[in-house]
Amino acid sequence: MARKTKSAAIAACMTGALVLAGCGGGGPSAGGGKISDDKVVLAVLNDQSGVYKDLSGPNSVEAVKMAVADYQKKYGDKAVASDIEVISADHQNKPDIANTKAQEMYDRQKADIILDVPTSSAALAVAGVAKQKKKLFIDVGAGTTELTGASCNKYTFHWAYDTAMLAKGAASQVKNGGKKWSLVYPDYAFGQDMNKSFTSAIKEGGGTVQQSIPTPFPNDNFATFITKAASSKPDVIGTMAAGGDLINFVKQFNQSGMRDKATLAVGLMFITDIHSLGVDQFAGTTFTDAWYWNFDKKNREWADRFKEKTDTRPSFAHAANYSAALQYLEAVQRAGTDDSDAVVGELEGKKLNDVFLRDGEVRADHNVIHDTYLAEVKKKSEVNEPWDYEKIINTIPAADAYEPVSKACSL
Amino acid sequence: MSAFIQYTLQGLAAGGFYALAALGLAVIFGVLGVVNFAHGACYMLGAVVSAVLLDVVGLHFWPALVIVPILMFLFGVLLERVFVQWLLRLDVLYNFLLTFGIALVLVDLVKRRYGVSGLPYEQPAGLRGQLHLGSLSLPTYQVFVFAFSMLVCVLVWLLLTRTRIGMIVRASTEEPERTRALGINVNRWVTPVFGFGIGLAGLAGVLAAPFRAITADMGGNFVIILFAVVVIGGLGSVLGAVVAGFLVGLVEAYGQAYASSFSQIAIFVLMALVILVRPAGLFGRQETA
Amino acid sequence: MTEQSAPTAQLEQTAEVAPARRSTVRWVLLAIGLVAAIALPWFVYPPVAMDIAAWALFAISVDLLLGYTGLLSFGHAAFWGSSAYVTGLIAIHVGVPFPVAILGGMLFAMLIAVPIGYLSVRRTGIYFAMVTLAFAQMIYFVANQWHSLTGGENGLQGIPRSFFGIEQVETDAFYFYYAAVGLILLGAWAAWRILHSPFGRVLVAIRDNPARARALGYDVERYKVVVFVLSAGLAGLAGGVFSISHGFASLQELAWTTSGKVVLPVLGGIGTLWGGPVGAALVVLLEDKLATIGFDGIGIITGSIFIVIVLLFRRGLWGTARTVLQGLADRRHRAPRD
């Protein structure tokens, strides 16, 4: 379908060879019509082949399709968007490919919104495109607070989580007894942000950070870092490693025998990480979760539907993509058009609730806040069924779960 | 002081592992003159095969330590027969391109079959827990990796210096023309030597399984470090690779302990300095560089 | 390792044709190349066309070193990437038209290439490759650490594309292509001039037999440093265009995987100058197509292509095509006499 649109566009260019205008990709959609091109196109741009494939990837496309089906079922003939298409592309975690694909999706495939986009550099690049093309972008997969900070813009929203929210959730265990912390973080933007957010959140909660240790990224060998982190006898060792590095860290942490002496807190973890390494290696580890499939009946029902389609349980990223697509379509419904400005107007300042967003709200900086959770990984003996890995210890109410609206952001 | 000793021990443990992993790369370059960029992928394959054998047929760590390197040896023989043998007389550049291509294919095949999130692996029986020595405490497995790597390095060294096969292999590395003139069929040794190198990479992979993430990408950055180790030691020098492995392990551990943010660049600074001061690495034959 | 002759030694001999005909062929090729560069955004999505052009020049810069001087640099990301950042910083903070910013980036790349080249060219083969890699990693490290200036891993975002207030160029990738491709063509032309000058002939002589070149009285190291710096300039020019085109510069530009793009000219055929652009077009188009095709085995395809090229078409796509065409032409030429 991508090819069709493209060759049509090329044909149009070739026939109008002397009239150069329009070939570089059209301007913003016409605001007057109800639905531009008679079709609403939702584009999922994410990692479909690399490290984020399992936690989001192709199954997020499925989640978005579920949202489309639910929207169509709910409104039937009354749906403003009668013809809806879901397209996707693999950005391979490369910001340049994300940037080019985003342009192509908006211009040639007539996407009205782009969803997901993990990897902060790629997300920021797509936010720039959204701003220029005046089309919507809802980021789910990236963690940087820049999206709703200095790089915020009118058309970009940040849905599921960010580094500040992860820190606030994890720091909530200070009041459960984890006062003294050592932090180990990978020395690049994500890790540096996490380290900063964690340090201030822990201090606010009344705890102390004894050490902050930067590590290379990527890194295989954490032995020395673990020894160093343990040397100050902390209650909690926090690691900001993610993906393969996180597995390296956890295996070596367990071998070092530190597991009996300190709690391990992980900065960013998805349920797919626990699944791949095995629940035993993670038992007792705490982390902030944006959503857990087995939290209540409502989540579970949705997760069952998800499992029918994908044969696996959803991560919070899958649920967040569903929620983002659904709330976008609801906003189109309220606005009566897919015109970007009108839809943005229907989202801004709204209180939203669905299977993912509990007490959700679209803030002035376009950060979509909601209740978050401090989770602990179960012991193997406590697991009752596959993917039943988490105990929710604290619920952090939306109002306390995020940093206040950033002063750096002006839309 | 005890912290310093602890870091030193950790550096030696990491170094032993680097030495073992780089050994195969050094042997292959020494004998075949082939720069094997697929070495990281073969290391990955060793770990993945261990994890899969554990999952499917319940093959545990100890037997895997013997069986997986043999499988990888056979795989290496296959690679040499199908692809690498055509490279022997070509420029290093083509080595790089071909073995890089092989690595890309292997990594993606594993990704498609076993996913991207990694495979689980158990802690080997008998190697759990820690060893305590006064105030020091080291993971038992780390100590084992160090001792085992040393053993393998020494065995390879004996093989190369004390056996007839080793003599021939070394002779064909250092004086290929003269060895040929003496009526020894150098080419006959090329295939088994390549297989041997790949087997060593596989062995490193088995050792990695209990303490590193088993993912398709695990060899990607690792191979760059291994190249640095081999170049620092001097291309083709087996002793050099071992010494450089320890050097890199120690530099890394001290860097991590005392200058954390600089530890990621330490190995490259070390490599640049060594190449600039000693053009053919620490143990390479200097006159030919 | 001895000072070895480069793998391209056997490639050049294909050009032993009558000088007059050779020069005609050369001009025809140049014309075709020019037309291809101009027509590209009509057939390929313009931002992708820009990527092809930028990587084509990068491949030419690598070929200048590898194919014509016999030096395999594994650290060219340093020049591509540092220029991408410096270009972006100039565009953001000074606000000059983008060609001026790119010029600044290019000059910076050449500036850092002087010490790197001076230290590296004394080594050959793999040692040269690894020492250039080490320097590139150090620059990567600096860019990652200097968060306040470069944005670290998040990348340097929001690089403007100012061009004398001409709005189409500033906002529309199609017009921007024509504004920027001139710089790429200028770079390619410079490479062509360098190679067809006396200086270029000395380079080839150094590649084929360094000892002999030295005996003839050429200061081999100095020639190598000069061509290293020129090559860095071209890579920098390409990197600057890339960052303006995308509107950001990221750490990926400085990573060793970018240096790994030395495979581009090898795919196309080294020592041919045209091979680089051919290889770049192939890889960029492949990456672009595979992103939407829903097949998650990009490495299987690109890896297989590398293997096939090395085993069957060692002269690269362009090199093989040229040999075949020349073979046909020669046969036709000789036919009456047979």
C-alpha cells in the first residue's frame, strides 16, 4: 500500500513535470473538509526488528488495530471517521530513518497521526517533523522529558511514561524503608536524566543517594560497578540499565550475592524483560510500571482480548498505544473532523479514562499524566500462571506521579 | 587497600575472559591471515546454542562446555569450506566485508528464530554463591571463569609449542614460504585451524551464558573489544592476545573503579597509544610493520 | 605487516583502452551521473534522494583513501559526524544560510583530520584501520559527554535550514534537494579533479608500490596526510548536508557503525569513483524499502549481498558492469578483424 501511494505521487509529479509545486510533498491538510482524503490514517512508527520489538513492535500495531475496531463498534454508523487505515514502518532505532519515514507517512501516505516511536533521539526527530507538517504525533515508547520540555510543540503528545515519572514511582519506596541508595546509570542522555530524576525524587522522599556511578553504554561487565555500589552498604541499589545491559547487570548482581543484602530497583523495565530472563533472577526487584495487565478485572479483560490476537500478554507500551489511538479517534469524533488543530483542541486539557489511563489528564505541556504503580517481581512460588509476575506495592496518584509542567515548554 | 585488591581480581577475571575470547581471533589471523569479523557472532552462537540445548534437551552447563565447542568447531569447518577459503589470497578488506556479511546474517537468523529479548540460562551447579577470602568476596563463577580461561590459554600455548601440529601451524604462520619449501602441506591445516578458532569463540560463548545477556546482539560490540585486544597484543601473536586480554581487563576494572566516566574510552586510548608507540602491537614482529 | 599493495591494483588495468575513446566514455559517464543526480528526486522520495546523495559523497571520500591510496579508514564517522554536529551548531547559533554552515562543518572535519592523519598514516593495513577507529571513538566519547553542547544521546535537534529566506527550499524537501545537491556535486567534482591531477597519479603510485614511490623521492607520508585531510573534508561536506537535510545530528553519526559504511564503495567497486555512489544508492534504497515491507531480517539481506559481492563480483557492482561492458565493446571493436 505504501508503494501504491508512492507511485501515484510519482506519476502525479511526472505528469505535472513543469509545474514543480507539490512534488516535494504537500502542505498541511485542508482544514475545511470533515475528513482529509476521506480517510483517517494512523501510522505506527517503531522498532520492529531490534531490541524494542518484543515490548512494543508489531504487537503495538495490533493494539492500535484493536482501538480502531473498538471505536468502530462503539459508534457504528455515527462514526465521523468511517474509513480508517493503520499503517506501520520499522525505524530500526535510527533517528534518520525515523525522520524520513515520518515525513513520508505524513506527506505521501496521508497519515493523520504517528504513534509510538521508541528511542529518544528518534522521537525528538519525529516531533520536529510533526511541528513542521502540523500533524499529530503521540509518543509512547520514548522516555525523554524533552518531548514535553524544551522540545515540546502543539502537535506532540507524550503518553505513557517519562524519566521523571519512573523516578517518582521508584522513590515512593523510600517510605517503605529503602532510605539509602546507590545508583548505577549508563552514561548517555537517558541514563543521565534518570540519574538526575532519581536523585531529586529520592531526596524529596526523605532518602539519601550515597553514590551515583556512571557506566559505559552498552556494557557487558558490571562486576566492578556492583562492588563499588555495594561498598557504601545501601538499602537499595538502583540500576538504570535497560534491555540487554539490564540482563547483564541482573545476572552479575545475583552472582555477587548482593541480592540478600540490598533491594534491587530497576529504573525502566518491561514485563517482557522479566519474561525473557525468568522470574527467578528478578525476584524481589522493584520498578515503576505504567500499567500491569493483571492489575484488575478491566485490565485483564483487555489483556485476554490482546492475547487472542497476539498469543502473548501485553506490556504497558502495548496498552498505551491502544489508549493513544482510541483517545485520538474519540477526539476526532468530538471534533467532527480530522483537522489537526481541531483534534488537538479536543485533547488539550481533557480528563481521560480508559483501560490504560486511570485518572488521566492531558496537561498544558501535552504530557498525559495518569496513575502509576510501584511493582515488585514475585517469587517463582508465587506465580500462578504464565506472565503473572508482578505485585503492585504502591499506587502513585496521577497528580504526584509526574514533575510539574515544565517551564521550558512553550507550545 | 582491600577494595584495590578486589578491583584487581575482578580485572584479572575479566581479562582472562577477554584473553580466551580473543585467542581464537588471534590464531585465525596468525595462520590464515583472515580478519574474522564474524568472531563476535560465533561467540553469540556459542551462548545461544548452550541456552537452546538446555531448554530443548536439558543439556546442562558442564557437558555443554565440551559439546558446544565441538559443534562450533564443525560450524567453523563448514564456514571455512563454503566461504572463507576463497579469501585466503585476497586483501584484508574482502575478509572484512565477507565476515561482516556472515555476522549480519547469523545475528538476524538468531533474532528471527529466538527473538530479541534474550534467552534464560541457569546458574551452573557447583558454581553458585561467593568465595570469601578475608574481607574479600568474589562470585564463585567469576573465579571459575578466570581459572578455566587460564587453563585453556595454557593448553593452547602447549599445543602450539610442544606438539608437532603446533610446530607446523606456527611455522606456517611465521614462514609460510619456507614451510612449504620443506614439503609441508600448509593448506591442509587451514580448515582445522579455522574450525579451532571458531570452537574457541563458541567456548567463550558457553562461559558467557551464565553471567551475560544471551541475545543476538551480544557479539556486536564485543567483537570490537576483541579486535582491540588482538591489535594491542600484536596481530597473529597468541601470547600477545593473552597478555593484552589481561591488560585490557585490568585497565577496564581500574577505569571503572577510579574514573567511571572515562572507562568506556580507556581501551581505545590504550589501543591508540600502543599502535603509535609500538607499530605492530606489544608482541607483533615489529620489523615488518 | 608489510606495506602491501592495495586490492585495487588489478582493477585499474581494465582502463587500458585507446585514450581518445576513454576520454569520450569519461565525459559520457559524467553527463549520465549529472542527469541521474538531477533526476533522482523525481523517482525517489526527496529526503531519501538526499540521503543517497550524501552517502554517495561519503563513499567517494572513502574510495579516495581506500581505492586510490590503499588506506582503509575505520574512523571516517569522526569526520562525517563531527561536521554534522558543527554544521548544526553553526546553523542554530549563528543562523547563516545552510551552505555556509556546511562549509564550517567541513573545515572543522579537515581541521581534526590533520592531527589524526598525521599520527595514523605511519601505520598501514589493519593497524591503520584500528588507530583511526580509536580516534573516532574518542570523538564519539566527547560528543556523548558534552551534553550541554551536543544534546548527548538525544541528539542535536531542531537544526534550521535557512536559505536566504526562500521558503520552498527551507520547508520543502524537494526544493531543498536542488539547493543542496550542488554541494555534493561540487565535492564529487573535487574528488574527480584530485584523482585526474598529477597529485592523484602519485597517490596511485603510492598505493601500488610505496617503496618505489619513496625511492622516486616522493614524501609518501605527506601525500598520505594530504589525501587523508581532503577525504575527511569530503566526508564532512556529506555529513553536513545530511544533518541539515534531517534537521538534527545524532550520536549515531559518530558511531563505529557509520565508519562501517566503508562497505559502500566496496559494494559498488573500489578505485572506480562511480562505485561509491552505486553502493550508496543500493544500501539507502534497501534500508528504506525494508523499513515498510514488514520483513524483520534486514541483516539477512544486506549480509547476503556482501557475501555474494565478495564471492562472485569482487570488483563491485559498478566495477563488474564496467568490465562486462568493456569486454563487449572490445569484442565488437575487434570483430571485423576476426
